[in-house]
Amino acid sequence: MIVATAGHIDHGKTALVQALTGVDADRLAEEKRRGMTIDLGFAYQEVEGASVLGFVDVPGHERFVRNMVAGVTGVDFALLVVAADDGLMPQTLEHVDIIDLVGLEHGAVALTKTDLVSDERAREVADEIAAHLATTSLAGAPVFPVSSRTGEGIEALKVHLHAHLNARAKSAAARGEQGHFRLAIDRVFTLSGVGIVVTGAVFSGRVALGEQLLLSPSDIPVRVRGLRAQGREVTEAQAGVRAAVNIAGRGVETSDIRRGDWLVAGPAHAPTGKIDAHVRVVAGEERVLAHWTPVHLHLATEDVPARVAVLEGASIAPGQSGLVRLVLDRAIGALAGDRFILRDQSARRTIAGGHVVDPFPPRRGRARPERLLVLRALDCEDHAAAFKALIEASPDGVDLNQFSLARNLTKSEAEQLFDAAEMIRLGGFAVSHAHFAALKERIVSRLQEFHAAQPDRLGPDIVRLARLLGGRVDADMVAGAVDELAGESAVGLSGPLIHASGHAARLPEKAGKNWKVIEPILREAGRAPPVVHDIARQIGTEAASVSSALRAAEAMGLVVRVGRNRYALPETLSELSEIARQLAHSGQLTPVAFRTEAAIGRNLAIEILEHFDRVGMTVREGDTRRLAEGVSVKQGGFQASPA
């Protein structure tokens, strides 16, 4: 368990940590000289049962609130420190606001310096504290009168902290099994004979010696060479502890790493420059939070300038909550549920706080009613409940990979959640039964509109049909709906083209005559369809006439354009795509291997492979290619395969 102190300058936070642990958390020479905490300090205490309490001692001066925010995120317990002689002071109040805004619900109050005041004064201050906390996340927190100088009350506070540690042991262990590993870096340094060390609170998951991780958002791969958790050398560390990780990577320097970066498992690396969030404005704030207000965003250990786009109305009043989009000056690591603080442009005043709802919002339509419905569905801590609400609020379907990434779900966690949900799964997307039925109706309607507007064309392909449907419906979902409609004989498939059942387009007379001559040439050519001017030479006509006929045939689904001046029969393209698929599965889809296996020329092989890239069947990686995820071959056309 990690405990963070909070409170006004000179109220005895560092002295209290030393009284509890025997460790002086002021580590900087300037802190020793000035007698005040400037940056984060750390101390640990062994507890019976092999557990360890970690303490983060935060600065109390108003100039160092950003360091305080970095220390209080990712902790389990807030220890509010109030001096009995001073009582509640400005930084006490701001620290309480910050604790409340980041949602820290577990805590206690240490009423320090009781040896300097009367019992009556101590009781007055305790009552004042309780009254102020009554409307915050620390409502009802116990107050412990203590004196770090005499030791009075220290043991009672220790007993309370240890009891809380033991009570949370099971939930802390469970946190370590949930999500991918994420550590918010608050320090980076080099140790002689050891190398680079980064430290911070582990937000989720676990990590072990030897594992490969990424520095985020810089996307630098590193390996775990050594681990310390809660001040002890360990072989693995998990959520709920402070860890020091000795990392190594090719060419990695301390200058590549800064406070605010993350050390994460690969799947948790997803930098974002825009965040949709739920915020609450501090009740005591004098101004409303207006649209496009410049702020400082403090998320985990990061501090980045941002603008606030209010999504409902023109502003959010003090004490009120609302949905916003945060537009950041640079990309940072952030996932759903991450808590943050907003301070004013000069970073002198805390004005609001909240949590991330969607770290990967769409670029357009941020305040449309349908988008706000999605955000309200996502604004739920419980993954299953959020997913259920999201499915119901998303007529265009839900991107399963994006949902899993945004909520930091491991593959097994995501599959367990999806298996239990009532939905139709189509490739990497999911949709409710009701929305899927509506999608099928929309497809039939759009096809009828297409035929009415363009009676001479057979129909659109999957990609164009998806565009005709509007919104953000994915081709995966359209393909799944088309398959079902075809099985019901509600639509027909001709090569890559889709048309309403019973619709039949005819080639124009001149194009039809030319096609009767062109088709046998293409069929006889097999895997090596000739270019337009070669066909024109064979039949003794102008290349323009051949091009016109082939374009008309393409609109009918009779051929597929694979290059600037080359067309292939759908069955020919299916044959070539099957060869490419087999080579890709063996990791050998190169131009040379494809040319050899297909028995075609080099230029044609490259042209066909580039066509496969364009239609999304393959992805080029250097001189080789791999199949794109979820791809199947359908009658010469290529589309995402419904699962």
C-alpha cells in the first residue's frame, strides 16, 4: 500500500513520516538547507506479515503543487497533515480539493504539533477539519492527534495504517492481476555499476525480471534488469506498490526519459493528444470553466498544457460537473479511468479535476447528441456495464480492440467480457441484435437508392456501400450484414459487387459488343491478363474503346481493375490471391516468390501485389508482405472476414 501525505507547508509532514518510519524523506540538499520539502520524498516501513507500507512525502508550498499532484496520483491512502496551532491553511484546502478530485476515498488526518496547544484547541481544530471534509471523498476520516517531537499518538496512527494495509491485502493482490503493466515515472537517474533506474507508482498489472517493456510515449523498447518494490529487492512488482526498475535498451539515455513518461507493457502503449473526460469544477472556484479555457493538465506524473472544449453548453459552473474534450499540446499516455487535475494557465490554482472517459475520441462530431450518448455509456468504472451500455448506444458498432485498449484489458480479460455479452460479433467489431437488424434494413434501402440513381451499374462494393451508409460503420460490419442478407436472398453478390435481389444491369450496346470479344482474351490469358493497349491490338480497335468497355464491365462486377491499364477476371484474381495467401502464411510473400509461384512476369507480380495492398488484403513490410488482420477472399474481391 502507498500512503501520500498532504497538507500546508511547515505542518510537519516530513517529520511525521520520519516518526512513523525512521526515514528522513527529504533527499535533496536544497531541502535540507531550506528546511522544506520541494520534491517528492519516499520512505518505507516493514509491517508484520512481510508487508511494506510505502510513504510519498509531498511538498506543501504552493509553488510545488505540481509535484504534490504527481505524488498523490496512483496511491491508495491519503494522510492529511494539519498542524494544531495553525489549523486549516490555504494549501491544506487546495490539497483536500486535489484529493477529492482524484477520488482518493481512503485516508486519515494527522493533527500534528499537539504538544504546542491546549486540548481544547486540538479539539476545535479536529472539529473544523471534520466539518470541512464532510462534503469530500475523505468524509468521516478519523483524526489522530500526534506529536512527532514527543511521539504522542504515533503508535495509534501506525496501528490504523497497518490495519488498513491488512484489510486491503486481498484487493491489492487482485489489482496486480488486472490489466497490462503501467508505471508512472516520477524519477529517473543513473547508478554506478547498475545503469538507468526509473521509479514510480505501479498503476496496473505486474512486471517481472527480464520482461520487455516500452517507454511511452517515446516508444523506446527496454528490458527489465532489476527490480525493487517498496524499498526491497524483488523478482516481480505489481499494482499498488512503488517500484524502482533498472532498465536497459539499445542507445537509451537518461535524457530520453522524463517525469511524466510511462513504463508500460507493449499493449498499453497508446499515446493520445485528445481526451474526452468527465470533470468537476472546484466548488470554491470564482469563475466558470468556459469553452476553450487554457489549463495545465496533471495526469499521473505528467504536466501538459491543454485547452478545454466544453461538450455540453458553453461552460461548467463551480461545484458542477460536465463532459469535456481536452486538447493537449503534446501526446501523452492516458487510459480510461485515469484521474487528473486541471490547474489554471499559470499553474497557480487548482480549478477542476476528473477522470478520462475516452482516450481515443473521434476527430469530428465531438458534441453531437449521438456522441454524448456514447460518452455517457462509457462513463462507468465497471467494464461490463460500460460495454453493455456502449453496445446499446452504438448503432454503427463498437471497435472491440479500441475498447480493450482504452480500458487496459488483457486479451483474456477482454475475451471473458465479450463472451458474456449479448451481441453479434463481426471481425473486430460488435453490434447489438437490434442495431444489426436496423443495419440490414439500411443496406437494402441504400442499394435501392443506388439502383434508382445509377440503373446502368450493378452495385457498389463493400467499401463504397459502407460510405453510402454514412456514419462510421465499419466494412467488417457491412460484410457480415451483407453475408446474412445474401443468405436470405435479400441481396445478390456478383464478384465484389453487391446489388438488391432481382436487380440486373446491362452493358451499353457498344460496350457489350466489345466485351464479348474481350472476355475470351482475358480468360485465355489466365493469370497474366494483358494491358489495355495489347487487348486493343489483338482485336484491332482503339485503346479508348477497350478502356470504355472494361470500365463498364467493372461497374457490372465482371472485371476488377488491378492497375492503371490492366483488368482481371474475378476468378483470376481469386486464384492469384490464394497463392498470395499461402505464401503469406509461410512468411514468404515477396515479389520474387509470388512471381515464381504464380508463373507470371516481374512487373505484373508487383502490380498485383500493390493491388492487394490497396484493397487492404495485404500489408507491405519492407520487401515482404503479410495478410491484413481478418481478411478473406470473396469472388475476386477482398474484405474483412466476419468472425
